[in-house]
Amino acid sequence: MVRAVLTLIRQWWTEPIDPAWFRNYLETRSLGIIVRILIGVCTGLIVAVAVAAQFSPAGPHGILARSVSTAVSAAGLLWMLRWFCGPWPSAWLSRAFVVFADAAIVAACLVDTNSISAMAGLSLLAIPGTYVILFHSPRMLVAHLVWSFAAVGVIAYRMAFIDSDLALAAAKTLVFVVAVGVVPVLVSFGFWMIRADAAESMLDPMTKLANRRGIETGIVRIVSARSDDRFVQNLALVSIDLDKFKQINDLYGHAVGDDVLIRTGARISEVVRANTVVGRLGGEEFVVIAEIQPADVPAFAQRISAAICRADDVPPVTASLGVAMIQLVGYLGGPDTREVADRILARADAAMYRAKRAGGNRIEIEGSVETFVSGNSRRRVDPLGRDIRSTA
């Protein structure tokens, strides 16, 4: 029992965390904007406390103390506006927000003249602590807790030896440790287990590639990774179906068939870039989604086909590939993600079935690029950008 718990704790501490996982999870469910607003509101709460404290007899006194409180309020307002009006912050900007929140709360509390008021204000450290739990690693949570305990130590020292109330200092410190220290660690551990289960639910259990839900989340990940100044993105989806796979199962057995599926998924993953989505929809059908220019698509598809079909394979296997392209204009993810996936997958599947009807072991590429414009207007264009048809 103890060994199992220690193993879980070690995994929680050492397992790599995808910082964009929860953000992508929210975006695919149209919750991203709501969470950004809530974070902005919580940031505004920090500002409101700092402003209100300046009007209290127990608040900051003197030019320096009031200047610190004013600076915290001004910076907090900028961050609040950033959360309300801007996109999700990058990884480094997200860490900068945590550093600001931690430093601002502690600075505002240290300039309070009343130790009890200062200790109560430190409870606001639960706000950046919760943010770290959701969007950062356990290591950053520990760094946040070390900073928080150092701050409470300073206030507790002032309460015990300057205000001469050792018992009150001990009681308030214990409350702080439980509320801002122990509880966040337990919540972080629980959230890690839930996140691990949720991540598993987006994977095909055999190949460990993305399943349908994982593919939709992967589209959001690709879109989120783009530079802010890129308004247009070109995505290609490759639909892959192994030819005559039933014969492999019949001749060699299902265990060998499963090995072929695992091998195929691994080979595809080896020849694509890191930010490419590789998934299995079921049976012997795989998909690849990548951000790529239309001119590079034929070579990209050929590289995948060559990786799957090797002359020395036992059992030998070939694949039919269908490729469709879509151009995203002003698209940031959200409620349209499933529609984007459905539209491009349907066109890629149609091309793949044409390849199978032609005898298999070949690549069929859609000759047109569909444009998906954020705001529900769509058009299809040929490789020269000319309209083929328009729909509203």
C-alpha cells in the first residue's frame, strides 16, 4: 500500500506535463473564454483588496508603502485587461503572471501595518496557487508554496515578536499552512490523476495514438501553436487505410494483426513533425493532421506511405492514402472544432476510397482547398485560389 502511494507520488512529481493540455481541453468545449474571464475577475479581486486597504487604518502608511500598493493595483489592472481582452498567454507569459500574482500579493500584505490584516491578505495566494495547479507542473506549485511559506514566516515573526502574540502567530500560521499549503497539494495530486484519466480517454488503447476526441483536441493544439501574427493556416488531413488487412488477420492471426497496427502507428509518428496529430479512428484506419503548405503535401503523403510499406515487412502491408486540405482563416478553436474535423475528414476519406477502388497502394490528393472562415462562411477554392463554389 505504502509503496503504491509512493509510486503515484513519484509519477506525479516526475511525469512531464503538457502545459497546454487543460487549455486545449477547455477550448474544445467552448469554455476557454469563460475561464479567461474568471481568471481576470480573480485578478481584479487582488486589485480591489489592494485599493481598499489604502483606506483602512490598518492598511499601508507612508509614501513608500502606498507607492507599493498603488503599483500593485496598476499592474493588476493591466493583467486583468489582458485576461479579458487577449488570447491565452504563452507558456512564459503564463509563468510571468504567476510571478506577478505571488509578488503582488506578498508585497501588498507586507506593507500592511496590522499583522492580522497582513496574514489574512496572504490567503489570496490561493488564487495563483489554483492557477498553477490547473496550468503548470507540480514543481512550479512547490516553488509557489516555498514563496508563500516564506511570506507567512515573515508576517508570523512580526506577529509573534513585534506584536508579542506568539499564540496567535502559531494559530494563524497553522491555518495558513493547511489552507494554502496542504490543501493545494492534495488538490494538485487529485487533478493530476483526473487529467491522466482524461488524457487516456483521448488515446486509442492499442496504438496510444489519438482517438476521435484526441484528434479534435489536436486540431486546437495546432491552431494554438501558431504565431499571433498568422491569420491564415493551411491544414492537411491524410486518411490512411491498410489494404486487405482482413487477410493478414486470417493468415497470421489477430495478434500479428495487432502488431501491424502498432507498428504502423509508430512508423507514421516517426516521420512527421512534433506538432502533427497522428490518430487511429478504429480498425485499420489512421489519420494524420499537419499544418503544411499545399505545395508540400505530395511529398508529405509519399513520406508517410513509404514509412508504412517496407519491402522486408513480415507480413507485408500496403496502404491507400487520401489527402484533403483546408485553409483556416481567423480560426482560434472553440465550438467549430468538431465541424472542421468532420468536414476535412469526410473529404480525405472520399479520396482514400478512390485510392482503394483504383487497386490500393496509392495516394489520392483532393485538387481543391476548402476555406473555413471564422464566423461560419466557407468557400472552396482550387490550388490557384479561384472559387469553386460558395455556401452560406
